[in-house]
Amino acid sequence: MRRYKKVIIWVAVADLLLLAALLVLCVLVDRRVDVGRSEKTSSTLDGVVSRATTKDAEFGRDIFDRPVVPSGEAMGIYMKTEGVLVVDVCSFKNENGESCCPADGKVCTGDYIVSVDGMEISKRLELLDIVAESQGDSLSVRYIRDGEEKVCSITPEKNENGAYLLGAWVKDDVSGIGTVTFVDGTNFMALGHSVSDIDTGVMMRCSTGGVYTTDITNISKSYSSEPGRLQGSIAYRRSLVGIIDGNSASGIYGHLDTSYCQAKYGDAERMYIARGHEVRKGQAYIYSRMSGELEKYEIDIEYVDRNSSDKNIEFHVTDDALIDLTGGVVQGMSGSPIIQDGKIIGAVTHVFVDDPTRGYGIFIENMLEE
């Protein structure tokens, strides 16, 4: 009996040790998961490399030979620049109270600073740190202007507060809401125009970027001389569903998460893409998912310009439901697919400021060109 008691005690002790080990293991696993989530959400796009550099590589030359999904889904868009974009050069008062601008005549609006003293720059804060630590020594600045790489020397100066500055206003990212035009497998195209800096109008050189699910929380309606816009809630830290592979004059393109595509577009209507010569005046539709569900709004195509690079379709919104909802065309609708005769013919790109029930669209054929 005493022997059995010893066995029972040892079994109990073993069970307690095993239970303790499991608890420790669970804690470690939980910590590992939490850290993993934190790293993923705080640096979602870190290390992401665009997988394609051309639209041909993304969609293939046979894109017109297979049906795709017209989307119309509003998405949050975030893009990181290649280097940091010089938005402006501006003067400041140095420690002697004199106006100065070390960057003046060296870099200008639209330049991309990509390295300083041999150290690559991808974030605004990286540049600020290097300048702050320069102690006023001359810096070798490598930058890109109109696609050409250049180098200059800039000597930072102290401002009245004792901080070293270049006199250059820079930024490293841009974000907003835009609309996906079509989805081809997991690849997508959106906007119908480039992602550009709002302050300068310069097309952003994209190092990488992401598209995010967004809930449209408010629609600011358009009125004459007062274009409205879509307003949405974007959870940048947890709702990444796609990667931007390129930014071009006629739109952004990239790829979406496979499971997201299957859930969102697995059973969606598919149709072929029309060539520009197939587009005609008359009845057409804007497809939109800004409400969360696919809606088809009637428009009248009043003019077709086959020679323009981006304003190929001039249309008038005739659908009362869309006019009641948005006043016509609003900012954020760029990229909404235009459908005619069962084919995707183009995408919304511009609104007439003096009459928001009228707008322009670009041919899908032109969107697919480099």
C-alpha cells in the first residue's frame, strides 16, 4: 500500500511539473504571437519588394482575351516613396538671425533624395537624423531628377533654436482613398491616374505600397465649384489586402491577397475589356461598391476622344440614385469602372468642377499602356 502511495505521489508531482511546463510554454507562445503581430502591424510593408515592374509583366499581353472582374471597390491606398520627395525648398533664420536656405539652387521641388554621404535614405526621419548629426559639415547628397541621378553638396546651417537644417521640406509617403477598376485573378488596376503629391502635383516614385480595406463613413456631396469626396476609416495596422507594384500616369497596379480575392470576387460578374475603338456615345454604367454592395449607375457618354491620353470619355451622370448619394462624381471615385455593352471600356478620372454631374474617363486600353 505504501508503494502505491509513493507511485501516486510521484505521478501527482509529474503531473504538476508537466502542467507548469505547459503553462510556461503557453506564455512563451503567447508572447511570440503578440510580438509577431506587433512586428507585422507596425512594419506591414517593410521588406516588401514589388514583384513586377511593367504592366505587361503584371497582366500579360493576353489581357484582352480573358474576362476580368469590374470592381468599383473603394480602397485605402498607402505608398512609400523611392527616397524622400522634396516638396519645397524654403528659407529659415539662422543662429545669427539671417535668412538662409542651404538647399537653394542645389535641390528643387520634385527631386528625390536617395542617399546622403553614402547612406541610403528611405524615410524622412533618416534624413533629419543625418542632418542633425552633421555638426554643420558639408553633406554629399545623391538625388534623382527627371529620372536622372545627380549629386550635390549641401552644408546645413543652424536655425535660431540651434537645430541644423537644409531648408528642404521633404516627405516619404502618401495616402488616401481610391477605387479599384478591375481584378484579373489576383492582380488589380486602380485610379485611372497616377498617385501624385497633393502639394506639388508630382507623380510619386513608388518603392512599395499597399491597399487596405476601408469603410466609407461619409460622402461629402459635390456641388458646383465644390467637388465632394469619399471619407473612410482605414485600419492601416491590420487591413492590408494587397501590394502596389507600380504607379503610372494612368493608374496604380499590383496584386491582392489570394484569400481576399476569393472571398470578395470569387462569384463576381466577369466581362471582357474593350478596345478604345469599341467605345461609343450613348448609354453606359458606372460600377461602384462604395456602399459595400455592387451598384450600377446609369450615365450617358456624350463625347469620345480617341486621341487623348487620359480624357477619352466625357459623360453625364443621369442616375438619380447616384446624384442623390454623391451629387455626381466625387474625389475617391477615380478608378470606378465604366461599362458599356457588357464590357469594361474605361474608368472615371475627373469631375467637371462647375458641374459635378459630368466627368471624364480614360479608356481601359490606355490604362494598360506603359
